[in-house]
Amino acid sequence: QVQLVESGGGLVQAGGSLTLSCLASARPGAVGWYRQAPGKDRALIGSINSRGGTNYVDSVKGRFTITRDNAKNTVYLQMSSLTPEDTAVYYCNGGGTWHSTEYYQGEFWGQGTQVTVSS
């Protein structure tokens, strides 16, 4: 069992930046970052494999960057050029697998952290 704790959310103005952290209680393997906007389903926005390879959906490509520090069992989501459309609860998911840059959801979820972007 791996426990995940997200942090770093908050209120930011449009055009601003924010970095989220996902701290795992043990090596989480491949990790995916998801977000859930009000009234919408939770959706994958990017992922990172154990070796640092990443993949992103088009809507965040070039604005969001996922990195990891394996020594700290922490995965980061750096977000820049934020818009109100990025407002959501952000979740990290661990224990997933990677095949041909495709992330397959694992069983471990964090509690989520709210990101609100004001216009």
C-alpha cells in the first residue's frame, strides 16, 4: 500500500505559476497527475515513468512539467501560464504502469489539492 499526499494548491491569478507536490510513503512507480473541474469527470493530464519519461495531454503541453525526485519519493507538477480553465482539484495517482508513453492508472490516490485560477 502506498499513500500519496498532494500539496501546493491555492489561488493564483491568470498567467501565474504554481508547483504541486505528490509525496509518496514508498516508491510510487509510474505516477499520473489528474484533475477534476467542477461538473466534470476526473481526467489524466500528464504522467511520468520511473525513469523520468513524461507524457502530457495537449491542453497542458508546453505549460505543465512533471518531474520526480526518487530519493524523496516525490513527484512534482509545475504549472505555468495558468488560465481559469485550469481551475480544478488536482490528484496524483501512483502504482500505475507505462506502455509506449501511455499511462495506465494505478490503485493509489492522494486526497487532492485545489487549484483556483482567477481571471
